[in-house]
Amino acid sequence: MKLKDVRELITEGRRKLAMSVDTFARAAGVTRAAVQQWERLGGTSPNRSHRPAVARLLGMSVEEFLSGGPRPLDKWRRRGVRVLSAVEAGGFANIDNFGPLSELETVFVTVDVQRHTFALRVHGESMRSKGVNSFPPGTIVVIEPDMKARPGDFVIVQNRAKQATFKQLVLIDEVSCLKPLNKRFKTRPLGDGVIIGVVREAIWHLR
């Protein structure tokens, strides 16, 4: 199946729905000018807040919308992602899961994969716990950089030194904080840390 860019998906999808530019714009909650810009060669793409509505109108997931259209389920689900080091995590935009294979280690996942989805291997004991969620050293976590983090999500955060850390995002007195699952470690404010991705899946190797 030929993959299409966002402009093609919107233009062809709107025409298949027999919707005018104005009708499509109203259904997507945007202006006529926005849709015209999306359909123009070299124009802009829908921003993150508008993608869910546009994808829903076109009958596909946001992941499919951003990566060229629907794929057969079995091929989509078996797609692999690259395992990066903590240092490489900040350069996740250089990862292209839909391009030629690289020499980086690849793991196969069950979640939908976008172009820049990547994985990291957990180091340290701060996310090991006796509860339902526990991420001991060696666990591989699959990260989606294009997903907006919400309180309760497990996230990857990068500090000024370009070091990556893995914690749970929580709100304490309306302040965003990073919570370790291991009670021996302290919860700290997010501060000037930058959330670079939301954890979608964890892969454990039992032996």
C-alpha cells in the first residue's frame, strides 16, 4: 500500500466524504483557511490539538493519520522500534521507524507505532516497586514523543544536562512533580525538566 502525506490524506478523504472545504472545516472545528492551508502543496499540517478531530473524520487513528494512512493490522502491530541510550533519547526526531533499518537494537511491540516512537532500557532502582507497576533495571519501555503527558502517566524527562530520567508525572498542590515508585527515592518538582515522551508499553525479560 502506498503511504500518503498528510495533505493527500486530507484532500482525498474530504472528497470521498463529499464534503466541501467549508463543511470539513466546521466538522473539524477549524476555519476554512486552515483546511485550505492543509491541502496546499507545501502548506502546514494540523497542529496537535486538531489531529484527533481530523483523523476521526477521515476514519483512522491519529497514528495512522500521521504515518501515511491505515495499514493491515498484522503488519502494523508487529512493527519494531529502536532502543536508544539515555543520551540519544533527546535526538529521537532522528529516528525513522518507517525508513530503512538502522544498526540500532530493535524491539517489537504491540502498541501502534509512529515515525519517531522509540524505546529505552531502564537503569537504576527508582522505578522498582512492590506494587502492580514495577520497572526493574533492564526493563525496556516504549515511548511516544508525540503524546501529551497527563498526571498519572509514566514519562521520560530530560534535564538541562541532556540527561534522561524515567518517573511518574503527578500533580501536588497544582505543581507538576516526578514521582519514583521506589519509596527510597524522593518525589521532586518537574521544574525546568522537559517531558520528551510518554511510556506506552513495558517489556520484561523473565530469564
